[in-house]
Amino acid sequence: MSWPPPTPPARGSRQERKRATRRQYMMRRVTVFGALGLTVILVLILITSFVGSSSKTAAPTTTTSTPKGTTTTTFAPSNPVIMSFVGDTDLGNTPALAPNASTYFASVQSALTAPIEFMNLEGTLTDATGSKCGPSSTQCYAFRNPPAYAQIYKSAGFNVVNSANNHSHDFGSQGVSDTSTALSAAGISQAGLPGQIGYATEGKTKVAFVDFAPYGTTNNLLDVPAAQALIAQAKTQAQVVVVYMHAGAEGSSADHVTGQEESYVGEDRGNPQAFAQMSIDAGADLVVASGPHVLRGMQWYHNHLIAYSLGNFAGYGNFSTSGLLNLSAILNVTLSSTGQYMAGRLTSLVFQGQGQPVLDSTNQAATLMNTLSTADFGANAVLVAPNGQLQLPAGAVVATTTTIKAPKKK
């Protein structure tokens, strides 16, 4: 049936029939124009609703792809944090100390320019005697530098130091106390003793360093629930959380990440891969490590970087420098103020003399780490380009990349 229904034929006079026809015509016009008006109103309502909702919704984040397939989130993060990391460090063992200790890092100083610099102190800063080693022991090592050496580390740029390792208690409780006092006096943040979190601030971004080793005298990586709780605590106190682990077997044959529990001289040294991934899952933004005394590969895990070992950084007769143990590296990382990866660079080093680091233009460390990363992590390997920049796997999501070079500290 059509609408409106047809008007029945008019009856009566011719004038009445005309009036009826005119009324029918007018009713049809009203109906047509009414329908058109209603359509216009509905269209205007839809347009207004779309414009209103668009004005209230932030523009979507756009992305671009690098040649490697890395997805780069194109926003400008505020207050990014730039950090440098090195591995195990000592300047000899009293009384056999580096003769040029105050200038020992001169050859690599150009690569140590980040506002936040982290090192693992593989020993103590104390004048105490009576080490953990017996007088006739030939397989026990106890390391100590004078407390004044804290200022040498500070002058080189290091402002965060780890004590979660197997040498922090070489000279007992006195050695631990003296080390903490010396670091504090030099303005260096310490991390890794039981319950201890180190903090550093760059601009408006606060960074927490939660450090672990497989010992009850440190934050213990073998106690996973306690480790998770400490990482969660750090997450409530800082915008960025870095986890350091002193884990895994030792020596030139320990360069691969096995994915299994590792041991050395009868000690359980943990499962570095499982612990690192747990740390990211628990809230860490970055994981770095040393302890094996040799370089290991790097992995991309849930859009976060894990560097499994930076090896040794400096020594004076403290560490072997034969074979692969002669290679070292400085890792620079930039994170956004919310912990998202932005950029990274690896500087290759070699040792000269009894363990002094120097720059290596042949990039042997980067070549070794690329081989290890590919073998151990496959499609999730993080590689080092010829210019030192880190190359992430396809599909990695990062914040807008930025230059890694930081202004020199005042």
C-alpha cells in the first residue's frame, strides 16, 4: 500500500471535486518535503556526531618501518635517559695496584660520556686484612683497592656501582662497610647488597638499579619470589627499572647462553635466560649482566633488550686476558622516560698490558657478540652494525630513535 492512501473520488459539485484534488496534491507535497527534511536532519546529526567524536579522540600514533623491519613509534618521548654499562672492574689487588690508576680509563674515556654510567665492582674498596682466602690457598681470589679509588671511578664518570657478585665480601663485613662508605663519600650510588636498590636521576627521570647474584649475601637471584618483589618495589619508586645480574658459568667456554641452570666450581649460578626474562615480565625495562668473564649475546624479549654478559671491563692482573677473554665492550642505551627502548650502541674494546681497556677499531667484540646472539637467539637476536648501532629484529617496537651521543658530564 502506498502512503498516503489515495483519496476516494470526490462526489458532488465540480468545485468540490477541485478542492478535493487540491487537498490531495498539498498532502502529497507535505509528505514529500517532510521526508526530505527528516533525511537532512538525520544526516546533520550523523555529521555532528562524527566530528564531535573525532575532536575528542587523540590522533592515532603512526609508524614507520626501518630496513630491518623494526617498527618505530613516532612520538617524541620527554625526559629520555642515556646510560652506559660496563662489566667486571678492578684496578689491581693491594699491594699490586695499577701504576697509572688515575688515568687507567683514558683510552676509552671518549666512549664514557653518558649522564648515567654503571659498572660492576668485582671486589672491595678497603684497607682491611684477613680475606676469605686461607694463607696457603692457590685457587682463591680476594680483591681489594684502596677506598680512595672510589674517586677514580667517579672521575671516570661512573655514578652507579654494583656489589651483587662473588667478590663483594672478600674481606668480610669490614670490607663491605668500607666499600659502601667510600662509594657514598664519592657520590656513587651502590646497588646489590641484600634489599639494596641503587638510584640515579637524569633530568626528570628517576632510574632504579636492582642488582642480583646467586648468593644470600646479596640480592639473591636464586630466590625468584624475593627478586620479583624487589623489582616490583623499584617499579613503584622510579620511572625506569634496570636489572643487573651476575650470573652464569665462567671462562672462555661459557660464552653461550644455554637456557639451563649453570654452575661453576660447584656453585649454582642460576639460569641467566630464565632470570632475565622473568625480570622483564616482572617490570624491568632493561637487563644487563656480567660474571662469566667473557662476552655473551644480546636478545630482544617482549620489546626489551637483554645483554647477557659484557665480560670484564678493566683489571690489573685480576682477570685472564687469553683468547676470547681479551675482548670487552661498552654498551650505551637510551630509554624513554617510561622505559621504552629508543637506541643503543656497542663500543668494542680489547685489553693491553695486564688488563687495561683500549678502543678496538677492528670491532672484534661486536663480531663475536653477533655470532653468539644469532646462534643463541635466532630471530630474536640483537646485532651490532658496523657503526656500532644496535640492530633489532624485525617487528621490534621502539620509541623514536635518537642520537646516542650524550653531552659530557660537568
